[in-house]
Amino acid sequence: MLQSELQVRVLSPERIIFRGPAKALGLPGELGYMTLLPGHTPMVAELGIGTLVLESGSTSAEKLFVSGGFVDVSRDAVTVLANVIEKPTEINVDRAKKALVRADEQLLQAKSGGVDVPRALSAKKRAEHRLEIAGATKSLH
């Protein structure tokens, strides 16, 4: 018989972010965004950079910033082990804006060489997702 909920654990190296039932879980995989529903095929996947969306049903969907780690799905149990995970209230908006400016500057300098482009693109993506989740504008003005 198919369960109507997932049993979800969302963990970082420092703490447990969430433990309980959920109707759905959306998260950024290294190969693209995925949505997990009850009855999902068992798997292990690498997490990318982006927004984890947790739909527990009792409240509106909770959005969290994640960067790196793994997700393990077995039957109707899901464990997310994220390297970095932040709630919207934990995001330092000023720091994220400065990181975005730094990444953009590095990418502009890439034409002259000496810039680690994949690293700069990754930093830009992290900053953009943090600002989006925090509900902040990307503009410095």
C-alpha cells in the first residue's frame, strides 16, 4: 500500500533542520531539480546549489538554501544530508550581495585569464539563491 506522506529528515553537519512527515520535497540535484513524492523509487543523489522546498501540509511550503551534500530515498523515507543549509532568516543578505558583486567582477576579468571561472560561477549561483530565498533584491541600490 502506498503511503500518503514521506518521512523526511533534513540534516546539516551542525544540526537537524527538519524531522517529520511531508507531502513532497523539491530539491536541487547535481543533474537538475527533482521532486520527491511518496512511493518514489529508492535512490541516492548528489545535491547541487539551490532551493529546497519542503511541503509538510500543515503550513505553507518552507524554502531553504542548500549547497552540496546528498539525498537518500528508500521507500517513503528521505534523508537530506546538506553541506550547507540556511533558513531565510539565517541568510546574511549584505554578505550575499557582496559575494554576488565579487563573482560578477571575477567573471568580467575572466577574459584576461587567471580567474577560476567554475568557482566564480558557483559563488554567483550561491549568492543569487541566497538572495532569492531571503526575499532580497539582487540590486545594491
